[in-house]
Amino acid sequence: MGYRTNQCSSCAGWGHNRRGCPEVKAAYEKVLKLCVKYGIELEPDASYSEVIKPLREKQMAAHGVNDYYEIHHIDHEEHISYWETTSFMEQRERLAAAARRRERGKKRQCSFCGRTGHNRRNCPEKEAHIRECRAMKSLAHRVARMTFEAAGIVPGALIQYREYDYTTRDYVDRVGLVQGIDWSQIGQQDTKNSSGLGNVLEYWVFRGSKSIIIKDHEGRTRNIAVPRNIEQQSSYFGDMHNQFSLICPVHGSRVNLDGYEGDSKFPVSMPVYMWGAKWMNKRFGNKVIKAIKEVGSELIVA
């Protein structure tokens, strides 16, 4: 057994509501045509008395009657009932409200790109930015994997780190065993900010990244920064030192790939910037440049 739904509160018909009532729309069209016929100007904020009253006066004058109801007997198609007038005003306000919403939509400013006519939710520049960030992160992961495997920073390698010993009250050198790579720390992108594209090569691996997972001298697992005493980098960080040093690399082995996003070679439209003037290892640098060109980008020395 079926059930009827959506009964109109205006005409009592089924299958639609008051907003979409065909009889309300027909009444609106009827009154609108009569306003055009008798030269009634419809101001945006005109009230009921400012529209219907002068219209009826012109109708009565045109038909030579003093009682508006007499028009019903002279020309039924021209007579406007009370329901038709209220329906006309209702539909007119509804259309005016829709026009105001469209106008506000044209003026609204997107909080992502700053342009008008759309919001952050459907911003085309935001969608393009997210795609570019995804492609750049994929490229960053591939370059990072090349760096780690060429340098020997893979599971089993030993890294020396310096820390303060509260027992001896002095700095001491410790040794940690590399467990793997935390890929969430590599090539980080800010998809919520229009200027959040991470396309600086040194940022991908070295600056502010604690991507190396080690087991320290007490058997605890922790993340540390990439040692800078490796030649698989630009001269920008190659001349600097941090508290970590690779002392026993493992060559010929592979890094862990859990969390790795570098298998998909998405096209990259933006250039990659490098702060260093040259590569510490030119042969390795040429391999990185080749990987960048493979996805349609280029490496620019800033």
C-alpha cells in the first residue's frame, strides 16, 4: 500500500509543496502579465498596496466600472482574486530572495584563494593545490628514498648522537641502531594553505624533519633528524653539522616502504627549488635532477 506525501499547503494538491506549487506560479505569471499590460512598474521593494491597488484602478478605468468585482463578469481572465494577489506577492518575494542569494554568492570571497564567486568548499584553486601537493609529496618520497639508500641509512645502520647525561652532568656520545624511515615526516605539504606547497628540496629530508627511526642505547625507539655527514645532499646543509652522524652505513640494502607514497609518478607542474649552490656528490645530484624531470618539473637553484 502506497502513501501520499508532500501535500501543498496552498492548493492542497499532492506531490509538491507550497514553494513549487504550479498554481502559485500560474497566479504570479497572470498578475505579472497584467502589470506589464497596464504599465505598472514593479519596484523591488514595492508593497501590496503599491502594486495591486494601482493595477486594479487602471483595470476599472479601462473597463468603465466602479466595482472591481464587475470585471469578473466582463473579462474573467483579467479578474484577479484575493488568493491570486497574495500568491503573486508570495512568489515575487521568493524570487527576489533567490536573486539576493545569487548576488551575495557573486560577492562572497573564498577564504582559500581570495577570489569572489565561490567559497572554500568548491574552490578550483584549492582542488588544483591539493593535487599539486600530492604530486610533490610523491616526488619528495622518491628523492628521499634515493638519498637514504645511496647513503646507507637503512635498517641496521648505526648513527652516533650526542646528548646530555644527567649522571655525569656532561654531554656524551651514544650510538643508535636504525630501525626504519618515518615517511610521514618526509615532504610534508600544507593542503589547507594556498602557499603551503613544500617544493624546497632541502626541506623534504633535512630541515625540521625527524624521519629516522632508531633504537637508542637504552633500547627505546625514537625519531631523530637525518645526519648531515652524508654526501647525498646539496652544499646548503653539507657544510653544517648537527648532533647526529652516520658512523656505520649499510650499503646495498633497502629502506622500509610502509607509509611510502613515491610509487605513483604524478605530474608536477611547479618547479623544485634547491638552496645549495651545488651537490656534494654530483653524480647523485644528476640522478635527482633526472627524477624531477621525469614528472615534468625542473630544479631551480634559489
